[in-house]
Amino acid sequence: MTARGNRGEEIFLADRDRHRFLQLLAKTVSAHEWRCVAYCLMTNHFHLILELPKPNLAEGMHSINGVYARWFNWLHGYEGHLFQRRYHAVVVESDHHLLESCRYVLLNPVRAGVTRHPWEWRWSSYRPTAGLDPAPAFLAADRLLSYFGQETARARLAFRTFVAEAPPGRRPF
């Protein structure tokens, strides 16, 4: 799932904006019983990999994007649409698709030239999944790590290797 800024404009101007978005994401994940497997907040868009036990994506995204846009506009003195259009969502069809989608999302800052390595970008779930930072309560890092082994330390190492061995520039969806 992804949403972009209107006309490619920035939707996160400062760390404060990203912190607020993650707070809203945490509330929405809890309220809608989602599992957030991976995320990445860029400058003009964000990616979420979600598992939904109920068909409530539209309701949850309306909440996140609506509340965040009103807060962002109020804080920065803007008016009008923050997001380009409705979010874009793709149904993940297989375990392979899930893994490739997560890898793509977590490598977004590298492919965009913002960082050289995924662990340098603190606004994605790479660091907590890799065990470099504590995981936020809303992140189901264990869900992604379960594909890489039963023992946490080995699973994290295998996860890091998997991300590092990504083919260049391919989109999984």
C-alpha cells in the first residue's frame, strides 16, 4: 500500500511529521486489528505492508490520511489536498510476493539515493526488524522474521542477507 503527496509534493517536512504519522499508524493498526509487517516513510510518499483480518483497508486509510492531512496542514499553514489521490493497494498473492514486497519497500531509501544502506534510514521498519532498534508496538516484525527461521538472532541475520541480496531496481508488484 502506498500514498503519495499531491503533485509529488513532500508529505513529511520534518521528523515531527514522521513521528505524528507513526502515532496515527499505531492507533489505526490497533483499532482496525491490522498487522503491519513493514513500512517506510519517504519524503513525498509512504509504503505500508499490511495484513488485514477484516476488509477494512479503506476505512483505516481514510482515517490515517485524513487525520494526518488535517494535522499537517494546520501545523504548516497549508490548505487543500495533501495526498495526490486515493492510496494505491495491491493484494499480496503469495509468501514470495510478500517477501519481495517487503524487501522493495525497505530498500526504497537506497534506490531513491537517500541512503547507501537500508539500516541508515530510521523511518522504515528495517532497523527494528533487523534488531538494530526496538520495534514499535504496532510492527509485526516477528511475522516477517518467521520466514527466516525460528531462532530470532539467526532469523535477523538471514533477513539482513535477504535484503542485501536484492536484484537491482525490480518492483515486486
